[in-house]
Amino acid sequence: MTQSTSISIPILFNREAFQQDLINWYNEIKRDLPWRENQDPYRIWVSEIMLQQTQVDTVIPYFEQFMERYPTVYDLAKADQQDVLKSWEGLGYYSRARNLHEAVKEVVTSYDGIVPNKKKELKKLKGIGSYTQGAILSIAFNQAEPAVDGNVMRVMSRVLHIEEDIARPKTKKMFEDVISNVMSQEDPSSFNQGLMELGALICQPKKPKCEQCPVQQHCLAYERETQAALPVKTKAKKQKREAFFTIVLKNEDDQYFIEQRPENGLLANMWQFPMFSQSEFDEKDFINWFELEHGVKLSVHSDYNQVRHVFSHVIWELDLIVAEIKSQDSINLEGKWVKVNELETYPFPNVQQKVVNELGLN
């Protein structure tokens, strides 16, 4: 029985032929990726979390070293969060690592270390949304569950000529219903991975390679020459900009001062050189304020470039203030003094890695 959907499937759309063409193509060309070595649900889970907002080529080395360090759910569950964040350093979107760590501990505690194979149980685990849930269930357990992300919505928007705005949250649910309606019940693992591969390699956002497409004969956008107009996606709001002074303090013992970010919010629990919003100060006023606040005299070095980092919703611009203080001076900040060679043992987010690179401390 097919599921009802608010997006109608064309009467002449041949589901079986579409499924077979897609799966045959996938089995012929699928890339040799480390998480495809087997159907271990833990490995697939880790890979899907890493692949969120991140390119495959970037993920591969991170995945391999992560799995070498934490080969089982038990290894990851007993790891210290700071070590997990350090393993994730450079991959970005660090809440993924924190959520994965917490969820794996729940799997060990509540499910005897066995990744659940039921929607209701998977859904309860931190950081697992509908896409990751569908990917785990279909790829690891071969269950006919949709795994819908931007790639999949783009492919199916073109194949079925769907003009719903994919930027709207409710549209994703519509596409989940569509995929449930047209997906293979016999081989949902290959079907879902085939859609993902098709979106990554052929049905790309710009200049899709229609002449190489294995499902070209099923594609209404190709038939109507409307590939460039699909999918429909309204533009996101313009990212706001936030400017900070980042003060890099060095004492006479060649130690640098670093602090840990709060437990909640952006880049939670990561480490950084102290940052202060520029909304209240210009640079001269900030230096004067800092000296008065902490009763120290700063010997300031200039000539460093501004560090800029783009997050999904905000752009940070960091002006670096590199200053030396006497070793006996104390500052009223929570943190620690560390040697240069110790910096690499702390998990720094990408934006702070750029600071390290700018200063030549790596």
C-alpha cells in the first residue's frame, strides 16, 4: 500500500524501472568509501554524522582516524569529551561530536551497546534527526525508510518536477512521503545510497550531468528542460557579522593564556584565546580597559591580519591583539597558561586554529 502525500506522483512514472535503473547504476559505480566496508550500524552512524554539512573528501581521513581511536561504541562511550572534541578538531560543527558522544553513551547504558534498529528508539538518541535515522535504518538494517537531505530533494525535485520550496521545513516531510512511495522495498540500502550518490556525482546544483544520468528517461525536468530552475529554494537570510578583539597573552615564561568556552552554545567546551565583543570598545579603549580591569601593563605587538570565519548563520571577524605581560602579573580570567607545544593538546575550533596559524604557533 502506498502512503498518501501532498505531492502527487505522475501516473506514468514507472517506479520499478526507476528503482532498478538507479540501483544498477549505483552498484556499478559506487565509490570505495571506508564506511561502506560493511553494514556496521555504528560505523554508518559516525559517517552520517560527519557527512552533515561536510564534503566526502574532507570526512574520509577524519573518519578513519576516529574509527581507529574509537572502534566500538564502548571505546567512544568511555572517552573523555575533550579527547573526542580534539579528534573532531578541524571538522567543524562541534555539536555533532558532543551529541554523538552523549548518544553513544546512551546506547551503551540503555541498549547493551547495540545500536537500535527501531525508529522510536533511534529517534530518542541525541543528534539523530529524521535523515540520520533513515540512513542508519536503510543502510545498516536494510529497512525501507527514507533518508532525505538536500541532495535527495534536489534529485527528486527534478525527476518528478516538484516545485515546492525545499527551504521550507514542511517540504522535507513531503519529500519523505514521496521517497517512501517510490523507493525499493527489496533493496532500500542501495536505493537510498544511489539517490545520495546521484546527487553528489551527477545531479549537481549547477550544470547537472544529464547526459550521464542513469535515470534520465524518468526525469520530467530533463524532458521539459527545466533542470536549472529546480529545485525551488528561497534564499536564506543574510548572515550577520560579529566583530571581536582576540587577545593573545604571552608571559615571560613563553606561556600563552587560553580559556574554555561555556558548556552551552556555539563551540561549547572548546578552547580559545580570550575573545571580547567590539560592540563596546575600539581597540585603544579596549586595551586601556583591559589594563585597568586586571592591573597589568600590556606590551602590544601589532601587524597581524584579521581572522575571519564563516559559520552557517554568522560571520566572525577577529582582530588580534598580541601582548606580553610580566610572569608575576595575574589576570582575572578563568583559564590556564600553557606552552606553545601544549596548545595542540587542547581542542581548538577552526576559527581559533586560524588564529594559531596567523601567529605561527603551529
